[in-house]
Amino acid sequence: MSQQDDLNAVRRSLDELTRKVEELERRASGKASGSGRAAPPPDRSGMVTIPDTPYDNALWTDTDDEGLGSRDRRAP
């Protein structure tokens, strides 16, 4: 392949990528394939709020560190 062929292949790939990104942006904005209808808002009823306060250290009593084994024993 010549350098010009490589450059043309890169341009085609870039053009295809640009088209796909534009299509994804249209879908994300709710205008998929020219339907003109906005996408319904997401259902947030199943979401759970997690507080920013630290967890109680008693929750971690007698737990193992993943991959390290028990705290009072040596790793093999």
C-alpha cells in the first residue's frame, strides 16, 4: 500500500467515525433517525441516595480483605 492509499483509508475511517458520533449525539438528544420526538425522561423511582457520611466501622468487623485473606493470618 502506498502512503496515499493509507491516507485515504484513514480519511474514510475518520469520516465514518464522524457520522457515527453524530448519530449517537442525535440519539442521545432524543431525535433518533428524524423522529422529532423527545425521549421520555428516565425513571428515577428505583434510585437510592447514598449519603456522604462515613460508614460505621462496626460494619467491617470480622471481614476479610479481598485477595489478602483474614487479618489475623498470614497469606500463603
